[in-house]
Amino acid sequence: MISNEEFRRALSHFASGVTVITTRDRGGAPHGITVSAFCSVSEEPPLVLACINRTTGSHYAFIERGAFVVHILGEHQRHISEQFAEPMLDKFAGIPILETESGLPVIEGALVTLECTLVRSYDGGDHSILVGEIESSTVNDARPLIYFRGDYRSIDFGD
Ligand SMILES: Cc1cc2nc3c(=O)[nH]c(=O)nc-3n(C[C@H](O)[C@H](O)[C@H](O)COP(=O)(O)O)c2cc1C
């Protein structure tokens, strides 16, 4: 078995996009967390998955609500990724928020927004693997925010 350090070092070399995943708990409080462990699962039905650490303050809210919104962040949203990666009293402070019809918080201006219903939750070690079915999606024209070797990066599109 490898050490935590070896795990982190190896996996930090997997370049990924960055998402913020939001929901509301039963009491109506908004929750959000920066997540790079996100990927597509299935086209028919349209499924995605996100891995969320069980020790995060927001974990219970995703299970409780059974629905969430995935925001694939644009390059211009690095500050949003940083804000949602810190345990804060009000993670949504200063961030323009809209609402889905069902009342979930939507961060304005993301590259892609996916409204999902939680269909299954699997045990994944110290994380939960949340599988969501996509109910609606919006796509904007922006450059993606990238995370690689512990830092934010930009893609040079050569234009
Ligand atoms: C770029 C980046 C990617 C992250 N990816 C994940 C992830 O995939 N899953 C996860 O549980 N936490 C991830 N985190 C850590 C959480 O965002 C962080 O622990 C957050 O503060 C937890 O929210 P909480 O305040 O609800 O505890 C990531 C952090 C950063 C900066």
C-alpha cells in the first residue's frame, strides 16, 4: 500500500477541470464545495459522479437533499474555487447566486451548469461517490479552469 504523500503526489499529476457543487440542506441553508473528483458516467441515462469527503461540513446536505448543482468553473472563477475550498461560515458571501426552479443555489457565469438528482451514493473509502442524473444543463462560452500538480493552470489555445 502507498502512503498518503505518495497518493497525493501521484494523483496531483492528473490534470482536471474544477467544479463547485452546491445544494441546500433540509433547513434551507446553502452548501457548496470545490470538487475536482468529477466525471461523466453514462449518456443513457445521463449520469455524472462526484466524490465528496465524508468529513466535509457539506457532505450530509447532499445526501439529505438528494439533489445538487454542478458548476464546471471557467478560468475567470478561480476565486470561487478558492472560496468554496475553505471551511467558511458563509461560503456564498459576495458571489452572485440564482436559484433553480426547485430552489437550489446556482453560481452565475460558470462554464457549464448541471442540475442533478442524486440517484445512488456509494461508499468510496473516506469519500462518498455521488451519482447524479442530469435534469438540465447550460453551457457558456468561456475558457476552463484547470488544476494540475496542486495549482491552478490555464490552457494556451494559441489564439
Ligand atoms: C482544486 C480543489 C479540488 C478539490 N476537490 C475535492 C474533491 O474532489 N472532493 C472533496 O471532497 N474535496 C475536494 N476539495 C477540498 C474541499 O473543497 C474542501 O475540503 C472544502 O472546504 C470542504 O468543504 P466544507 O467546508 O463543507 O468542509 C478540493 C479542493 C480544491 C482546492
